[in-house]
Amino acid sequence: MAVNPAALLDSVPKGLLIAGQWRAASDGSTLPVDNPATGEILAHVASATPADGMAALDAAVAAQASWAKVPPRDRGELLRAAYEKIVERTEEFALLMTLEMGKPLAEARGEVAYGAEFFRWFSEEAVRVHGRYSVAPNGASRLLTMKQPVGPTLMITPWNFPLAMGTRKIGPAIAAGCTMVVKPASQTPLTMLLLAQLLQECGLPQGVLNVVTTAHTGEVMEPIIRDPRLRKLTFTGSTGVGQKLVEQSAQGLLRLSMELGGNAPFLVFEDADVDAAVNGAMLAKMRNIGEACTAANRFLVHESVAAEFSEKFAARMSALTVGDGTQDGIDVGPLVDQKAREGVDSLVQEAVAGGARVVVGGGPAEGPGWFYQPTVLTDVPADARIAVEEIFGPVAPISTFRTEDEALTRANDTAYGLIAYIFTRDLSRALRVSEALEFGMVGVNQGVVSNPAAPFGGVKASGFGREGGFEGIDEYLEVKYVGIAGP
Ligand code: NAP
């Protein structure tokens, strides 16, 4: 059934969630949330003060001991119920994400399915937290290990996947028994507020999940990060902000998970199925309007297939329809704001000035929103800024290589290490290249690897820690060793 946007926006809580109560900011201030497709203001949400942030941490700390004692099965059942409810309310979550972030509705529905799946996965993991028992090598004692919740956790999420970047932190924290303060991105807080309300409806005890929205992000977050009662910080966002937060967390020696930026190479070898590579390229580049940390940033194509690949890929890119993602038939929504669009365009214009050739697109698209044309560039110089920095938009720079060694060297020649994609029909090459790529994830003959059952995360400037998979819950658990004399 079609969801009425005004009624949906009305139904979303706009306050701070602290100790189970929705409340206004203590100074009454608010922060506007706008629609990047139209520029219209959708809602105003509370803008927390540092004191409000501290109250959220107080609530998380107060709830920690009792929450850790809730039986794992009960925590799992709660997550399972939340999974079912999110799926039931797919249309509401999808429309809300399209309105506040811009991705087309079909993609937003995909994110609802993906985001909800983290709750189902971790509902199953909640009851599979194990320790071990062994005999010390000298036989004199017994070694027992147990896993316990890390404790109160601060979660800071980005705007590009407003639901999934939340559920893949909240799911394992609930499963492990940690309490939380969540700070969604200021551009897309509504989805998180709706999710928090849904978790309340599912019976999440008060204080376990606290949500703070604010226009004064640094001022409100830093005292929480420096508070000795906080035990963990999990952050998804840009590398620059991540580095700053790691510094702040040094004082409390916090457990950290850092999911940071990417600069994914997309390698097409001479033995690749070129049509499969083009399909993969469309996903790896255009998922989420190119605003994904996993987005293919550099297309490196063997010179013998480069012409065929570029031509077929350009044809697919030029057939995409750009517009307001709430409308039918739209493939590419707006970028998140004016600054994002200017950033993408400056990378394109600099590359073109440096000798790159525009095959498709090449500039902003018309509209009241921050639209950008799907763009394909060839002959991109290896040292162009577009090949070095994260593009975060619908722009595909293509360059060619001659040998596998050259492809590998160039793929690894980046500060980032989140994900790489390779297309080849040779299994030995797929394994050899996968082993040599300095990235946390590799997609072989596929343009999307994200999966709640798999460990998502990077190396180098893309951060550390893993979300999802069996590894995901360990980020929220401490190992305690008990040495027992005898028997
Ligand atoms: P961002 O500017 O780093 O913001 C991310 C979050 O950090 C937002 O909630 C933001 O709040 C908050 N923040 C900003 N400054 C802060 C500070 N001084 N102290 C505490 N929090 C602060 O990143 P973004 O532009 O939203 O997201 C895009 C980036 O995220 C890209 O680099 C992308 O690659 C990365 N990303 C990585 C992954 C991954 O899993 N590796 C997944 C998705 C995205 P405000 O909104 O209030 O500023």
C-alpha cells in the first residue's frame, strides 16, 4: 500500500531518546532535515546540547548491568521481532530514506531488506556466544574463558545507508548485551528515529538504546568519548573524522571499530566475461548513486578488452534516468547536498583538464536537487585526483593496463584498503590476485559483496574491525580468562 509522505513524516519521533523517554533538547533547539531532491525541509529534529549527550550516556551506563543479565534467547527474540517488523514496514522505511537521503525507492527497499537482515543474523548469533575449557599444558590448572559484553558503546553512523549502518552496529550490540548511545548523521536522522521507536515497540528496555541528534556534533560527542564510563566507540564515516575520533578515544583506551572511506579498484582481465563485468560495474559504481564506501572508484581494464568494456558500460550509463527517487522509473537520485555535488564535479573537471576524455555525462544534471549526470571518463591520468580520492558520486574513470603485475601494483597503490573487485574466468588468477590485493574484501565476478553473514571491513586508511558475519558480535564482547587451580 502506498505510504503517504506527510503522514509518515508526522509519525516519526523528532526528539532525543534518553532512558526510554522522547524529549526535546534541553535548550529547545532543533536541526532541519531536508530533501536533497527538492531542497524542501522535511522536518526539524532535536539538536542535543553536550548536557543532553551526557544524559544519554548516563542512561546507557545505568542500564548496562541489568541488560547484560537478560537471557541471550530473550535478546535474540527481541531482534527477531524487530526484523519482522522492519520487513512489514518496508514501504515506510524505504520512503523515509528516499526522502531524507535521495536514493531511488527501489534501492531504498533493497536497503531495508539488507538492513533488517542484520537483526535476523544477530538474533541467531545471540545464543551462540561460547567460551572454552582446557587443561593447562603442565596439568596444574584449568583454563576457562568466557565472553562478556564490552559495555556502553557509542555508535556514530553516516548518511549514505541510514538504516543498514545502524542495524549492523545495533544488532550485534543487542545480541552481545551492550547498551548504546547512537548518533545518526545530521542529514539523515529520521530513519534512525523510526528504528528506535520500532525497537521500543518490540520491548527493548529503557536506556539500552539512546539516540542523540545534534547540530553540534563534535562538542556533543567528544565529552562522551572522553568519559571513562564509555567502553567502546564504533564509527562509520570518513577517514579524516575517524582519525580524529581514534585520537580522542586514546584517553579511555576504548575498544574501537572504524569503518572508513574506500577507493575500490575494479579490475577487468583479458579473460573476463565482459558482459558480466559490465553488469558488475553498474552495481559496483551506481549502487546508492555512487555514494558508497564500496563504490568502484578506479576501473582498470586490460587493454585488449578496454574498448568493448568502455563502450558497453557507457551505453548502460547513458541509459540511466536521473531524478527524484520517489518517482517511478528513476535510476539515479540526487547527491546528498551541494558540497557533495561540487566535490564530485571538481574531480571531473580537473581530470578533464588533465587529459581525460568524457564518454558520457561530465557535469551536474538539471533540477532543483543536487543531481549529477552518470559519467564515464576514459584516458584518466594515473595521478589525477579522481584516481586518488574517494569520488562518492556517479562517475566512473577508466584506464587500461597491460599485465597482471601492473594491474596489481596500481590496484594496491592507494592509502585505502576496503574492497577490490576482479573479473576473470581463470580460477587460479582469481585466487592469486585475491591473495595479493591489500584490501579487507574482494569481489570476484560480482559487483556487490555486502552480506550480513560475511565480515565487512577494511585495512589501511579504510579502518579496522568487522561488521556482520561470525566476527561481528566479537566486536562487542570481551574475553575473560579464569585460571582454576587443581583439581
Ligand atoms: P563523516 O562526515 O565522517 O560523518 C559520519 C558521521 O560522523 C556523521 O554522523 C557525522 O555527524 C559524524 N561526525 C562528523 N564529525 C564528527 C566529529 N568531530 N566528532 C564526532 N562525530 C562526527 O562521513 P559522511 O560524509 O557522513 O559519510 C561518508 C563517508 O563514510 C565516506 O568516506 C564513506 O566511505 C564512509 N563509509 C564507510 C563505510 C564502511 O563501512 N567502511 C560505510 C559507509 C560509509 P554529522 O552528520 O552531524 O556531521
